[in-house]
Amino acid sequence: MPEFSIGVDLGGTNLRIAAVSRDGGLLEKVTLGTKVALGRDHVINEMCDAIQRLSSKYKSTGIFLGAGIGIPGIIDMQTGMLRKSANLPGFEDYPVRREIERRLGARVVLENDANLAALGEQWLGAARGIGNVAVVTLGTGIGGGIVLEGKIWHGMNGMAGEFGHVTVEPQGYLCGCGNHGCDERYASASAIMRMAREAIASGEAPSFAQAASSDPEFGAKSIYDLAIQGDERARQIFRSFGRYLGILLAGLINTLNLDMYVIGGGVSSAWDAYAPKMFEELRARSLVYAATAPDHPLGSSSSGKEEGASSQTESRTERKTVITLALLGSDAGLYGAARVAVPAG
Ligand SMILES: [Zn+2]
């Protein structure tokens, strides 16, 4: 009988659930709203009902291995409790895993959503077939995860992979975490908007001011469109973005020396606008990257996978550090959640 697991992505706005076969085939995907305002018990009831509906549907033809649940927050892996979650009020200091296990009568794994996105990309996405990878997710902030030999690296207590709070500018902008100059203040969607607002306020970017007044959806994508059309101020913003992302990656590469670094999240698709500066920075700041860079790294948005794949067959000394775009989009976390539910071995 084929085996399957259930992956859950419990976000602040959406609750997404997927049944996935053990070999990574999608059986079914469901999206529900997360009515966080109705309280913790409501969210947990709705989630357990949906997991049960989906698992009983596929139990007639397969063996249910368990459920993995991705949560935006810091999870104590020993107790299965949330230490901190800004988007899920009432979940802290509550035995989330034990409660869900009790209701489902199945194995349940709770995991940080960024860690699961990293595992998903390693299992079925950009880093498929590659054991050691770091995934940097560029969204409103910066998230991340490290996968070593196919397993999430949690660190001592589940807090590893906080790439967004690495200092890249010692005297820089204050971050919500209390530090100054965190990477997510310089290389995220909100950083792009901060730079755009500064440019508008200084009066040096009439093109931004015009776009802001005519486009109700004015955002990081609008600045990207301007950059691609050749707007110099917009291009400058993405060069700055690429520079700080390069500083972060140079540190990761020097520290970890992994096979692959995957860049995901909404803003990552602005690759053509930020990647040249990012690679320039990497070569200048990372001796490890300079020694292991592929010949044509800029092609890696399309051909990086091939470079990565071919490096597996080359001799050890010829292996290259590949930096490439994520492939699974927002489904990465869902696949990672299904994967983490599969018992090891
Ligand atoms: Zn910070």
C-alpha cells in the first residue's frame, strides 16, 4: 500500500493543507482562511477537521504516516510548544503538538515555516538531490533555513537560520529585534519600499512619486518594473539590495561552505535587477565563493540547476558553490511539512 503524509501551512491569513505521497507526489491541496480572530481553539478545530477529512479520504488506498505543521514562529522542538509567534495570538505556551496529536491519533511534527520551505526546496525543488543547502526567503522580512544531509538544522533550540537578523550595517537602521543594521532592513520588500519612500521624500525620484500616485498597488514590484525600464534611481535601489544580500551570503558561504544557496520569496524574482551586484559582492567578500564560483553564475536563474546537478558528478575539488532561485514558490513550505511528517529511516 502506498504511504502518504499531510502537510499543513498555518499562516496568519491562510490555512493550506496537502496530502502528499511518500515519494513527493501531490494527492490533493486545500486552502482555507485562517480565522485567527476567532481564537486559538477555533483555528485548531478547523485545522484538525481538515486534516481528518483529507487523511480519511486517502486512508482507503494508502497508509497515513502523520502530519507536519508549519507555523510562523519559534517552536520548542522538545515540547512541541510555541515560544513566540507574532501572527498566532494565544498559541504561545500551549501544548499545540500534544493537543493535535490527541485529536488526530497520529504522529504530528510542528516546525518553523521557513525551515519547512527550506526542506521542501531540498526535497523537491531547486536543491533536489543535493543534501546540504541554505534557503534564504526574501519577503516582507527575511527568513531562512539550513538543511544538512537532508535534515533541518535546528541549532540548540530551534532558532537556527535567522538570516534576516544578521548585521550587515553596524550603525544601520533599527530593526524590530532591537539590533541595528539587520539584513532584513536592507534586502527585503519592506527595505525596497523604505528606500523608495526616502527617494520620494528627497524629491530626487519623480518617477516613483508619479507611480505612487497613479498605482494603487504601488509596491516593490513597481520599483522593479521601473528598474527594468532603465530608471536609474530604481536600479540603484536594487544594486543596494544586491549588495546587502551579497554581504549576507558571503558570510554564510564562508561559514558553512554548502553546495547550494537558494533564494526564494516574493522579491527573489527581481533576480535580474539585484543578482549582478550580489555576485560582485560575493566575489569580493568571500574567499570560499571566489575559489568555488561557477564560471557563469549570472546564468544561474535558469541554468543554476544544471550547474548544481553537474557538480554532483564532478570530482570533489571541482564542486561549485551554486546560488539559484527557489522553484516551488509558496508550496515549498507545504511540501516540507509533508516531508517532515515522514518518520526517518
Ligand atoms: Zn533584526
